[in-house]
Amino acid sequence: MPFEIGARASYASATELLEVFRNSIRPFYVQRVIMTATEKDTVELRVIGKTFYQPETTLKITEEIVQ
């Protein structure tokens, strides 16, 4: 599933957002990160990538006597 996220934040907050991606349990394939300096200590951040979805499965547990 392709995605694109954009944000405007301080440099520290933008790097924290990238850390959230890095530490997520969801697998992300980041194709491009674009950081553009704007006025007054802020940056525009754009992240383009893919993530993966696996549908829910059920677990069938059975009991068996082993002799």
C-alpha cells in the first residue's frame, strides 16, 4: 500500500517523526525523504513509501492426548 505523508515542524520534531517510522512494528519501505528548510527554524518533511498489509487470520487450537 503506497503512502505519502507531509508535515511542517521544527527540525527536532521532524526527526522524531522519522524515528516513529523506524521503531514501528509495521514494516515500512521508505522510498524517499524530502526535507526542505522554511522560515524560522521549521522544515517541511515529505515521506514517500510503501507499507504492507496482511489480513487477520484465526488460530484453531485442538487438543490431542499423546500416549
